[in-house]
Amino acid sequence: MGSVGDCFDNAMAESFFATLECELLDRTHFHDHHQARRAIFEPPRVSRGGSIIRSQSMPV
């Protein structure tokens, strides 16, 4: 960790949230808060063949 005001203090957290915003939030329109929470916090289900199984509540 750096000192106060060091730009590298929270670089990992900022990178994570920038990726989350770019990959999920900017590409998806959520109808309500609950749908957004499920898309972020519920892991995707994976079939035996390795493909992701999407529910109707989770947009593409």
C-alpha cells in the first residue's frame, strides 16, 4: 500500500469496477434493482459442455 494520495492505493478495485461497468452495466438494460443485483452477484450456470446457461431474467 502507498501513502495518502498515492494513485496506486485502490488500482485493483478501480480496475474491477471499470471492467464490471464496461462488460455488464453499459451493455445491459435492467428493468429493476433486483434484476441488476442478480446479474452481478449470481454466478452463471454452466452446462456439462461448458456453455453458459442463461435464464430469462439474465440478459445476453
